Amino acid sequence: MAEQSLGCRWSSCTPAAEEALTTQSSHGSTSFLHNQVLPPPSDSRLSLPNHPIIFSHTPLIIAAPDNSSPDKISPRIEAKRNDLHARLSQQQKPKPKPKPELPKTLVKKTKKSAQIHELLESIKSCQKEKDIWKARKIHADLRKGDLIAKDVFVATALITTYAKCGALEEAREVLEQMLTRDVISWSALISGYAQNGQGYEALRCFQQMQDAGLRPNSLTYVVVLKACSIVGSLEIGEDIHAEVRRQGLLQKDVVLGNALIDMYSKCGALGKAREVLEQLPVQDVVSWSALIAGYARNRLGNEALKCFKQMQDAGVPPNVVTFVSVLKCCAMMGSLQ
């Protein structure tokens, strides 16, 4: 049994060693032998030196049988083993890759974009609340940083805010402070003049925009047609209609078509207003109501009611503007009868 525990076949051993091995094997536990001298093994298959084996003070641990429990490991060995296990685990754990640092120029641009976005939101809130005093304060701060001259979006938002608040001189001042003026900034100022009933100023601003070499877009045409309606300028309205037809915009933009109908109706050219209505790919309630209002304005009640019947037959539901115009025609025809 002792020879099996050691995992080798030795022909002989000292009596003290044999007694120790026999005793420990019978108890089924690990045996520690100190300073025991064993003779050389007789088995030639073991390549050991030809002299006795001396067990030094370093303990020799002999494994216990399967049906026995090993002795408890000392706390000191347990602590060292845990420390080694922790170090190995730390070495095997993949280190997190460092996040690549953004270039300083990109960081500055990102911060600047965030500041501009916040500034635009503040200006939009002024538009919604029509807070002219807050808009002027923002404008004063922008003058210090020279941002109006450099940023088209900020300047255009400020022009729109001033225009909606009726401060058209200040809106014009912002436009003149811009280094680069595009069609959107010009259109914002033209729209401000038209919305505040200053048709001639709107048309003058439109001419200045064209002199600057900028090409109008659909939004520009819509606000200029409104200005034509205010001043009754049929000639300019017809020129815009010709340009819109040449560019094929009427088939793409219903809002632009409705602006043409309204302009012709208010200028008394109801035949051309009807012609534009029939050319529209989509005839909505605004299109029909603009024509009906034109008939009512020119005291053509029968034509207005006929147009109202056609609108209903087309399946377009009327709105408040439609009913006001129809009732006006009914009252007018009743007084004539």
C-alpha cells in the first residue's frame, strides 16, 4: 500500500520509513516524511542517481486515496494561492481600448455648432412669442461676436423674428450687416414687408434681390404675388406667372398656384384666376375659396355660387373662408332682388 501511494516500486526501505508509510496509509491521509533515507530503487526503469534519496525538510506530499479527504491547507498557502489567482486573472482580463481623441479643430466646431443650435432655438422662441425685447437683446449680443455677418442661418432667423414682430427697419438692418445674403434671407425680408401690408417695399426689395444676381425660388414668388395683390400690380403678377410657367413650377407647387389665383382674383382678372385653377394638378379648399372670394369681391354672386357647387361636386369640403364668401354673395343677391 505504501509503495502504491508513492507511485513507485521500491524493493526496500528503511524500517522507520516503512513504518511511517504503513501508518499513514492506514489512516488514509497525506504523509509528510522528513530526513528519511531510502535506498536506491531496484527498478532500472527509474533514472535516479545511484545513491540514497534523502527527504529534506521540504515536505513531500503523498496524495490520499479517492475515498479520503485531504488535510486542510494552511491559511498562508491559501492566501498565496488566492493572490496568484488574482494576478493571473488580472493579466488575462483584456484591457479596455483607449477612446480615440478628436482633433482639436473638430472639438471646437462641435462646440460652436451646439452654441449656434441653442441660439437658433432662442430666436425661434422669440418668433413664437413675438418677444421683440428678447430678440433685440440677442441681436445686441450677436453684434459683439460678429456672428450676424458670418452665419447666414442665425441672421435669417433674426430677420424673420423682426418681421413677424413688425420691426421691419431692424430686419433690414440685419440683412445689411450680412456678408453673404442668399435667396432665403432676401425672401424673409420680402415676406415681412408683404405680411405687414407694405407691398411697394416688398416689390422694391424683390427688385434689389434680382439686381444682386440671385434667382427667386417658389417661396419668393409666393410672397411677391402677395405684394402684387396688396398694391394691385397685375403687370408684375403676370410676369411672375410667365416665369412660373416657364420653369414648370405650377405643376409641382399647389401653394404657388393658390397665390396666383388669389393675386388674379384681387386684381379683378377672374378669367385668368379660373384658368390657373383648372391647370392645378390638385385643387384644394384654398384654391376654390380664393376664386369664390374673387367672384364675391367683384359682385359676381351667381358665378360664386356656381363655383361653390362645383367645389362640392369635386368632394372638397368648404372651410370658414368659403362660407363667409358664399354668405356674402347670398346677402348681396338678396339685396339686389
